[in-house]
Amino acid sequence: MERITHLWNVNQFITKLNCSQSRNLQTFYIEKCKKFSHGIHLSSQNFGPSVMCIYCGSLWNTINYTVRISRGKPLSKSIKKIIHSMNNSEKRIPKVQRTLVKKCLKNKMNKLILKCSVCLKNTEISLNKPQKEKVQKITSENIQSSKKKKKKRIKDKTAGLNISGISSLDAKDVTKELKEKNEEMENIKNLITPNQKLKKLNIKRLKDIVNEPATSRKRRSLHNFLTELC
């Protein structure tokens, strides 16, 4: 283990150097660390796929790489039934089905794919997909209670008039009086004005004068004609 830590420290020192051969030395020391790690579990913080390429050992912070996200596959109904039986039933499930469930659960997760610019190979990192929270359905009773009750509009029988001085009268009597007044006003409008009567009388006189014989026209003067019109 001491040898591995020493090689790792040397590798970290080389990353700080701006040398053309530093990348080759890094990959060499990381491969040596993997060879000496038989039976020893290396920490994922230093040797994990999120730190370096799992194929050539190039550190991600020292090379150019491309990133993309691969969408996970949803579980089928048959796999969901097997998972339900594994959790609830006491029966022994075959090994084939158990391995299939593990594979499907792994494929369900999204994957972060990092493509190394040195070896041109893809390193996959599985990501846990958060579950969507189920939205509680609002009952119809809650919806009805939340709605505001509409106020019924009450008609103003007095039409906005101030009837404080005639409080002794009933509202029905007041409305009747208002209706009678409105009817009287309409009747007055329909009546013929005195000017219109004069115009009709003048028209009748003209008709009588025109219809008179020609002998009578000779006797009349202009003054008499105008006086007759007036």
C-alpha cells in the first residue's frame, strides 16, 4: 500500500509540471498502481471513473474530453411484477430473474458518458434518477368550498332616488307614481305642438285659394292675399 501511495504522490506532482511527456508519465504510474493493487481496494476518490479514464488512466482535469448524458430505460410491467414478488412473497425466485432485475435496475439509471481524447474510449458513470412526487388529487368538495359564492344582485326599485322624505309611503306606491309620471311625459311628447297646428291651417288656406275660380283671383290684390294667409 505504501508503494501505491508513493506512486500516486509522484503522479500528482507530475500534473503540476508543464512538460510534453507528463501525460505519458501519468498513465505509466497509474498503470503501475493498478498492478500493485491486487487484493487491495483502491479509493474511488483517487482512482474512480469520475477522476480518471478507466482504460488509459488519464486524469480528466489534465486532458480534453467530451461529455454527454444517456437516458435510462424505464422498467417494463413484467420486471415490476418480479420486483413486487421479490419484496412481498416468500417464494424463492430463480437466479435468472434476479440477474435480469439487477440489469434492468442498472439500465433504468441515467448515464454520464465521458469520451477520453487519448484512448478515444467511453467511460460511463451511472446517475441515480430522482423519482417524481405524486400529486394529490383535489376532491370536488374542496373545489366547491374554495369557490366564492356569487352574490345575487338586488334590483333597486327606487332607481337610485332618495326617498328618505317620504318614508311613510311604501316602495310599491313610489314605483307606481314614477311609472305614471313617465307615461305622462310620453303622452306630452306625442301631442302636436301649436306651431304644427298653425302650419296645417296655412296649408289648408292655400289649398282653398288655389281651388277658387279664376274670376275671384282678378278681384283680389296682393295685400288681401297676404292678409288671408295671416
